[in-house]
Amino acid sequence: MEAVKYPIQHFTDHGIVLIPTLPSGATMGSWKDMQNYTRDMGKLAAYKKHDGIRKFQLYPRPSGYICLDVDRKNGKDGLRELYGIFLQAGKAMPAYLLDIATFPAYTATPSNGLHLYFRYQGLKLFRSCEIAPGLEAVHHNHLITAPGSEKDGKPYVFYGNLANAPTMPATLLSFLQEVPDEDTPRITWEYDQVQHGELPLQDIERIIEEQGDYSPIASRNRFTYEVAKFAKKKGYSPIEVEEYIAQRYQAGTFTAHEIRTAVNSAYRGTYEY
């Protein structure tokens, strides 16, 4: 599998917002405030060119992913531990794990580690912690380094396609630690925020539906695209639109990936259905 040539672009094209991170490890602004994240490639390129930023991080939870951070150094072999989880559970290992080089969406780190991306659209929050020696789950309240970043001059290299990332297997979910509700403080999700005026997303949705050309019944994909296109003009960020539409319409027949694709299409200005 060939490496993705422009991994940061690949991630932002798939709706992932990134936060620039200083060499000290401190993020540029609080990581709990999504206004400090961006998917604007112009801004990200400027951080690299003018501010010398070489590291960008993502927050798996609002992005719809759980990441497994596989460490393979200092006597640790997180990949072996991962295989051991399925053995311990008495479950067959998914085919995509039999040869890790063919995993659908992963990052190879400069220290011979791996970041494996799994989709997770459930409502539970899972504690980011080491679930076995050299194997860390990253979901809630923790960041993970995005590909395209560098460490000691060596790159984080991405392989595959986020669109093909597998759903988190139930076997692995059973080994994660759920976070109790009382441990989940409210986080502000807006980023690159501008004034929205006095037009809530509910009103934008109503206006599009009353125009009569598009409806969520006839085509939720096209309807989502039109709502997002209107919302973009009013200063809403893509993630705000995604979350609103997901709350209103997400179901087995209208997945989070379809919602994200339609919203991304609107923000790129091209309809893809």
C-alpha cells in the first residue's frame, strides 16, 4: 500500500479538524475549545511556513473515531497485545488485522509505532488509557498526532483511506473503559467561529424545506448539502452542521459518513451525489 502524498489534506477533506502543537507539546490554545482547531489548509500551511509548527493533533471523539496507538519499542509490542485481546476473548480476528500493512487506514509513526483508525458513531465515551502494554485506546479527553506531522525531522506517514476505516469491533470495545457521565465536562465544539447573526440552523433547515426543491424525505443527501451550503454563508462551521444534521436525521439508512460527505461537498462547493 502506497503512502498518501498529502495526508493533512486527506484528513481535512474528510472533515477532520486539527490543532497546531508547539515543540514543547503545548497546543496553540486550549484543546478543549474547538475554535482553536481548523481544517483550513491555508491556515495549516501558514503555521508550518511562518510559525515553524511541525506537529498537528486531532481529537478522535468529535471526529467519529477511536484510535489505537500501537507502541513497538523498549520491549513493548502493542501489536502482539492487540492480537492477544482476540485470543483472550475467544473471537476470530478480523481479516484486516492479519496483515497490518493492509489495514484500511493507519499512520506509521517515526518510532516504528502505529495509529489504527476505527470508526465509532456510538454515544458512549471511552477513557483514553493503556489497555495493554504498548497498546493505548484514544477516544475521549485525549489527542493523537496527525499524519503529516514530524518528530525529530521524521514524518508520521499515512496509508490507506479514512473512508475505508473499519468500524470498531465489539470485541475491542469490550476491553475499553467507559467514562461515567459525571466525568464528562461540557466542551465547546465551535471552531473558526464567526458571528452567526440571528438565523439558527433550525430556521435554515425550514427555509430550504419550504423552498420545495429539496426535502429530507426525497433525498437526505441533497437536502443536507443545501442546508450546509446555506449555513456556510451564515458563518457556521462544518462540524456544527454535521452535529445538527446527525441529531436530526442520523439512522441506519443515513450514516454519519454520508452526512459528513454531504457537508464537506457543500463547503468545497461541489455536489457529489
